[in-house]
Amino acid sequence: MRNIFDTHAHYTDSAFDPDREELLAALPERGVRYVMLASTCPADIAGNADLSRKYDYIYTSAGFHPEELDKLPADWLDVLRESVKAEPKLKAIGEIGLDYHYEGYDREAQIRVFSEQVAFANELGLPVIVHSRDATEDTLEVLRKYRPRGIMHCFSGSAETAAEVLKLGMYIGFTGVLTFKNSKKAVRALEAVPLDRLLLETDCPYMAPEPMRGKRSDSSMIAYTAARAAEIKGVPVEELLEITCRNGMEVYGINE
């Protein structure tokens, strides 16, 4: 397969420490055309920027994940601003959003930092990469207020929630979860997403698709997710990959 655009990956994760350079050098030969690295904290922003400089097909982002708020530097907005200035291949603000999954979260702090990052992205004309877990209503409220361009990544919501995201003009990213046997909710959501708003991602090293489930994921495995998505949408897999690649280039402002 060709034209794989992994629109959300985490190659600074320690799971890739044993063979990161070898893997990244090989991915273009496995059909991977582009990869977007999602950042979660200052160290991640720096590490992702380094990888984007080393590999032509890799692009990067800068943002603070809601689960990283306890590590948020006092000058975090300056960190983002300087990252954008320094990195010509930085194409998005992310991974940002809300996560109420674990007990002890600070709802007000999460909403404040998420909102400020969305406003910053709007100021710069950059798209956002949005993470939302167990926080659908608050996430949609922030997005409705600021109306950013961008992506709802690793979508796990209902078809009805997908429709609300689409009304905001955003793209929706699906992972290998589509291939799981218990993926009825994801399938119904995908059915509601038009091809021109669809993106594919791994969120690697997590959520490897069937038949690789349980193993470390990498961008080449999108081939399995694409095959399942093409089946659901009723189009040839090569066409779906071409469309989703073009969508990724559009939202991230990548010009050949």
C-alpha cells in the first residue's frame, strides 16, 4: 500500500527506544508517506522536533496533554510560542484537550489550559489535535466557543457526537480500534463521517490493529485499519488511503 498518512503518532515513547532509528528509516519503504508527531509535554516537544528535522516525511506539533498538567511550566505559553518560531515543520498545536478518566483530575484547570491552547492555535492560524476522554460535553463546549480548525483524534464517541464534531468543520481520526471485534460503536461513528473529513492514525505505540493487536504499533500498520475502513465505507482501499492522505495534508497545511 501507498499514501499512508499516520496523522497521530508518538515515536518518542520509550517503547521505540530499542530500534527507533531503524524503524523510522524503514517506514517509507512500507508505504508510509507522512507522519505527524503529537506532543504532550516539553520533553516531547523537543524530541519530536528533533525527529522531524531528521526525517523528511515526519512533521511535528507542540502542546500540553491534560494528563501532564502537573508538569506544566509557568511559562508554558512561551514554550509553545518559541517552538512554533523555531520549527518550520511544526504544523499543529497538540495533543491538547480534556481527560476525566482517572480520579483526582482538576476539571477547571484542564478546561483553562485547553481553552488557552485553542485560543493560541487560532491566533497563529494552526489546527489543533484534540484529545477527549470521558469529557465529551466539556470538550464540545470549548470547541464551540473557539471554533478552531483541527482534528478530534482517536475518536471513540458515538455517531451523534461525530455529527457534532463535523458541524464544527473538524476532521475525525480513527485508530486500529476499528478492526477490533467489539468495535460496533467505532464502526457506526465511521459510517457517519464523510470521506472528506476522515483521517487515519495509529496513536502508536498503542492500539495496534488486528491481527497485530497486543503488539507495539507503528505507522505501517495503518494498512490494516485502512482495509477495514475501506470495507465499511464501500470504497477501494487504495482510494481511501489517497483520500485520507490528502485530508491530512489539507488540515496540516502540508504542500508537496
